[in-house]
Amino acid sequence: MKAYAKLVNNGLEAFDVVNDLHRQGYTEKEIYVLAHERDRTDRLADAAAANTVGVAEEGMFDTVANLFRKRGDALRSKIESMGFDAYEASMYEAELDNGKVLVMARH
């Protein structure tokens, strides 16, 4: 099942989208934030009451493999684990390279 996804320009916009998703009935565990840098992803997820893509979404094999992948490859893997195809994952990852933030949600 493909997740909802929205690209935003910065953390403030991500926070607004996450709050809107909460108002629509999504829980913290159903909303995911992804930025190019791991520490930025973690900070945004903590501040916005959202989740990060991890073992539950990717599976153990991909999570471990991502430890050895280049960051772009790991990001595409995380996006694909949310139900997006390789083309969509590449498109979103290219935007993350440019400093954007990806907010995803799925029930």
C-alpha cells in the first residue's frame, strides 16, 4: 500500500503538514519524516511528533543493508519500503538532496 507523501521546503513546513495529518486522524506512529541527513530526520521527527522509517517499515534485511549503503541508496530504499516505486523514490530522493523534507503517512 502506497503512503501519502508531501515534499516541503523546511522543518517548519514539515511541522505544519504533520500537525494537519494528526488532525486528520493519523497517529505519531503512522506519520514519517525523512530528510537527507540522519540527524535532521531525527530532530524533525522528535519535534513534530512523527516517526522515522525503520525496521518495522523496511524489514531487518534492508535496515541492516542500509548501514552499508550510500545515503542516497538508503533513502531510496526507505521511500520504496513505504510503497513507492523506484522512479518515485529517485524523484523524492533528488529533492531531499536539495534540502527538502519528505513527510509520509499511512494507516
